[in-house]
Amino acid sequence: MTSDKSSSEKKGYGKLGLFAVLICYSFDQITKWYVDSTLEVGQGVAVIPDFFDIIHVRNTGAAFGILQGMPESLRTPFFLVITVLACAMVFFMLRQISATSVFTRSSFYLIIAGALGNLTDRIRLHEVVDFLNFHIGRFYWPAFNLADVYITIGIVYLLIYTMVSGRKEESKE
């Protein structure tokens, strides 16, 4: 009886998760579209002077510009395969975790939304639109987008959860 309840709870969370993925994905794509349609590449607007700008940047590589020198004919297929494999792994892991692990499931949904958001850019534009630019004076953090934020939050939560749950298991022994 409990497995039926757990299965139906997972389906309910799955539908809610799919909705959350669609909302996050849409918000990512809308913000990128807005930046792309209102700012030329390289153009920006200071939001908080000497700290935060919105600037239209294109990234042909991965995080922080890694792999930018890879030829486009290899780059897009490479990122497509990596994203599909990562999403497949996340879906597999989602099936393995308890329906009650809401935060863990949410972190996986954020990772999926972010991966799909950046993959859409790569397929459509052969590069990713970045626009969030934090800096202190002349010291700049590489520009990023909402998809990157979703992926980072999801991964950080999973790391914290893994460390905390590992400590709980050690204390039980």
C-alpha cells in the first residue's frame, strides 16, 4: 500500500516539477530574449554602479568561457550530447529518491531547467546569451545568465545535502 502512495506522490511531484522546470526555463529564455532584443552585444547598463551591470555578452564556450576555442562544428554537438546525458542522469536520479525529498527534487529540477535553457541558446544561436555581470571596481566576475544560476543553486544544494546527510549517517553508527 505504501508503495502505491509513494508512486502517486512521485507522480504528483513529477508534474509539479515539470511545471517548475517550464517556469524557470521560460523566465531564462524571456530574460535572454529581452537582453538580446534591447542591447547590442557588448552594450550594457549599470544597475548598481561599480558592482552590478546588465551587459549583453555571448559565450561560445562552457562556464567561464571554457572550450571557447573549440570549432563550432564540434562545439554544438558536444554540448548537445553532454546536456542530454546530464539530463538523463538527473531523471534517473529523480526516480531513485524519495517523494518526500522536496528540496533534493527541486535542486534536480533547477539543474534541468538551467541545462535546457543554455542548450536552447546553443541550438538556436550556437552560443549562450549571458548578461548578469557582477564586479567590484575593476575586478569582474564572468558574466552569466539565469540558467547558470539555476544550475549553480541546484548543485550547491545537492553538495550541502550530501555533506549533511553523510554526517547524519556517520552519527548513527
